[in-house]
Amino acid sequence: MTRTARYDDAVGNPSAETVTAAQRGDQDALEELLSFSLPLVYNIIGHSLRGHADVDDVVQESMLGIVRGLPQLRKPTAFRSWVAAVAIRQLRWHYAERAQAPQPTSLASAPERPDPAGDFVDVCVLRLGLSGQRREVAEATRWLDEADQELLALWWLEAAGSLKRTELANALEVTTQHAAVRVQRMRQQLDLGRVLVRSLNRTPRCAELSALAAGWNGMPSPLWRKRLGRHVRSCTDCGECARGLMPADGLLVGLGLVPVAVVLSPKVLQAMQQGHATDRAVRTVAQARRLRLGRLSVSTHAAVGVTAVVAAAAVATAVVSNQQPTRQTASAAQIKTLTTTSTPTPTITSPAAPTQSTASAAASVASSAASSAAAPKTSAAPHTSAAAVLASPATSTKKGAATWNFSGIDNAFAASGVSWYYNWAADPQGISSPRNVQFVPMMWGANSVTSANLTEVEHEGGDLLGFNEPDSSSQANMTPQQALDLWPKLMATGLTLGSPAVAVNAATPGGWLDQFMQGAKARGYRVDFITVHWYGSDFTTSDAVSQLESYIQAIHARYDLPIWLTEYALISFSGSTPTYPSAQQQAAFVSASTSMLQGLSYVQRYSWFAFPATTPGQSGLFQPGGAPNLLGQAYEAAGS
């Protein structure tokens, strides 16, 4: 007898009773959970990979991780949050595996490219019937960088009502406050994409824009986003396209999930039906990564089934409905009622093994995600030797960590040699502060200045950081006057007090920080040190170090106070999405810049952005599990 699905809230989190029953072996309960999970996982992976040929493979590996990890899930009430985290971690394994794969030597061995026919934007438009500004939002997502796609996938589901903000933050392994910061930045970039979509589709199109786009092949890319975005920002004609834009999250409210278009391999289905997965099944899925799974074609008026070639060389048939319920779940037919026919197993040449095999990665993702909300441990990257991990790091009283909680943070603290850390919050947010490593609290914005937070920071003692990038609309977003009005409450803590950390122009006369400091002087307010951020867009090491040093020197010359550089890295924000240098360029800058900072007597402290490397290819230092990447090794040596 089939169970009736039970959900704990309006957005459909399966009840703790259902999850517990599935953990105990109830197959009907397990089927409910998998019916719920498959559409959620498919939408996260589909949005993130943007129609890449590996979408189906990554979905299957995520589902296998869910089956294997379910018995160890400690909080049944957090099932949906855990499912999203498993999908995100599987995505990161996929990105890491692609980055570590050997370069193809022939066209035959080249990796598959995204399939235009499988573009997830077109899938969304077709299956959800998007039109008007909703369609523009979907098309604008093509202009986001790959680094923003997993955040987009989670935010899209949040806006549509399928996830909560806390679940989004848990999946990304960041605090809700940090998640809000990332979402706001991504939404600003998305809005630029919406203006680009409108401007390029406009009839007649702006003559200057047409001339600028004459050599464009029509495929969104960072280079063309930068070129076209610069024009639409400055063009009066194209600027008209920004008028009347409704908030993107409001447009997505009530949208159902994109109907599932994945045919699961028989081995995965068998593992699901049995409630567990054997090592052999895991190996089969791992081998299947290079086999393109058939996609389901969904009619706008009828349900259609197709046959697909799968990993075990069997034929699976599934039926997908075109209905769009408020809470989309996979049908029982997709999970259970599948017919399979044996065929000879093809010969598969396995690609070079990554640092951690796909099989062990799937097991690690599932077991680690089940035991905590943290990312799975990874082995050290190829360039990281055991000796490098175990060697004593260089310890510096200046060197710190700008961090959020992540798997292996204790190991990272021990390896890094930092003497202090902060997390953009008034309390450690669950981070266990090691001995001799000081936690420095922050009053992030105006809403942070509460009696509870003020009491908390007094308890922490020592130093207190002021508001975070108040000159930025996506951050604390305060006027100098607003900050000054709240400043006496921060002074009353008696802590050594750092200025608000502006994003730019800290040394500019009449700039945000200058207005604040002049106002503080006029009111007789205390500011003990200057806190600043710096991000360099020149990826040449010597030039970048020189620019950073000149900036810090100018700040010190203007205010004659000690300097704390609490965020810095090489990241270019000149386009609509951030761009990063290579790991080698970033690591060279880490070494050269920390050496420079160590030598400036008025620089009291510095911290790289960011301590965790939870997203490969950006500017983080320590991987999940705590092992340093190339940048982390350079940061370990700082202060020697």
C-alpha cells in the first residue's frame, strides 16, 4: 500500500516521520523521499550546468549519494536542506574533476560541450511557459559566470518558494548573512543581464550597440558581457531598457520546478529500491560519466516517454507529465515503474583518475553530508604533499582569516599560522576558536547594532570591527551620517574600535570614509584604527603589489592611524560578474603581497579573502577537509 506523502511546511519539506521511516527501511517512505528529491536535484544541477552534457550524470550521482547517505542523516527535519547540499557538493566534485582532467589530444577525445538543444534556459521557458519579464530573467541568467550558477540555482528555487534562505545558506556552507551578500551581488549582475537582453532584442536596436556587437556570435560570454555592459551603462538610449524592471525574485514567486527530464540508470534505481547502493553500483555509475544519457522530450500538451541508453547498457523507459503543480515531485512511474532490457555491456575506457575517484567522491559526499552540514573531506590537491600539510606554518601576529564555517576549518586554522579571524558577525557562529587564535567580532550593519550583539562583543573582548562596506548598496548600505549616529554605541563597548570598512576610495578626499572620519573628529568620537578592503584587477604580480602598497600608504598618510586590511585578493569586478586570475598568478600575489604587508609597520593586521576554498577556481585558501590549495600554501608561508 502506497503511503500518503506528508510535508511539514507550505514549501514541502518531507516530515521527520517520513524521513525516519525511510531510514528504518520503509520502502514506501523511501519512494516518497526520492519522488520529492529528484525534481529538486534536477533543477539545481540543470540551472548550474546550463545544459552541459553531464547534467544527467551529475543528477544520478547526487541521487545515489542521497540513497547512500540517508541512513546517517542526523536531522530528519533538515532533509530538504541536506538534499540541496548533496547536489551542490556533487557539482563541485564535477567542476574539480573537469579541471583536473587531462587536456584532449584529439577531437575524438575532447569533452562534450553544452548542447544547445539542452539549454536549461530554453527548457525553463518551454516547460514553465515563461513570457514577458519572467522570460527575460531566464534569458539573463546566460550572462552570469559559471561561478554564480550554483548560487543562481539555489536562489531561483528560493524565489519560487521551493527553498528557504537558511537552506540556501546551508547548501553553500555559509552563514545566512553571507548568503544574503552573495545573493545581492548576483542579483545586481542578473539585472545587468536583463538590460542586455532587452537592449539586444529591441527593435530598432541602438545603432552604437549594433556596431559594437557586429562581431558577436550571439553566445553570452565574459568578454562580450564586459564590452556590451559598459555600453548599456553609459548609453542613454539603452538605459531606457532598465526602466520598469520588476524585482526578479517577485517574478519567480509561485513558479513550479522544471519537470524532470532525466532517465535514471537501472543500477541507481535498483539501489534506490533496495535502500542502499553496493560498491559495484557505485563503480557502474562512475564508469557511466562519459555516456550521454537520453533526454526526455516533453510535449506542451501531452506526456511523452522515450528510451535512453544508460550506464549498465540497459534500456529504461520513463514517462514525464507536463503538469506544473505548486510542489513538483517525480511520478512513481519515473522512480519505480521502469522496464529494463539487458544488452551487451560496452567496452569503456576510463579517463585518468582524478584526485579522488568518482566512486569514493559519491560515498564521501553522501556520508559527510549526512553526518553534518559540512562539505566532504577531500584529499590534498596534486601539488600538496603530506609534508606540506604537516609542516609547521609561519605564524604572524598580523596574519588573519576572513572565514565562514566549513568542513575542516580546525585543520585549516592549525595549518595556516593565523593569529586572529573574523566572520562578519558579532559571535563565532559555531566556529570553535583555537587556542592563541583571537576571534574579532564585527557590527556588520545598522541592524546589527542590538543590545544582544553589543553584550556579545563586550564578552568577546579585544577588538571590534565597524560596518561592512557601508558605501556599497549591496552591503551595509549606510550614509556616513547614519554610521556616525550609531557610533557611540560601539564606543561604549570599550573595545579597540576599527572604522567602517569601505569598499573603495578610502583615501579619497570627500569620499565615504573621509566624510565619516571628519564627522567623527568634529563630534569627538573615537576611531582606533582604519579598516579597509582592496581588490585588484591587474593580475600582474609586481603591478598589483605596487598598487596595493600605494593605496595603503595613501590611507595611512591621510588619517595617521594603524591599518587593518580585512579583505583583499585579485578579483576583477569590471564586468557584470567577477573574474579571477589563474591559481599560479593568485599564489604569486599572495606571497609577494604578504611579504610587503609584513614589512609595513603601520599595517597591524591583514586577512586574505577568503579563508575557505569551498568554490574551486576562485580565491579561497583551504579546501573542504582543511588541506591547503596552491594559494593556501603561499599563505601558510606568510610571516616567515
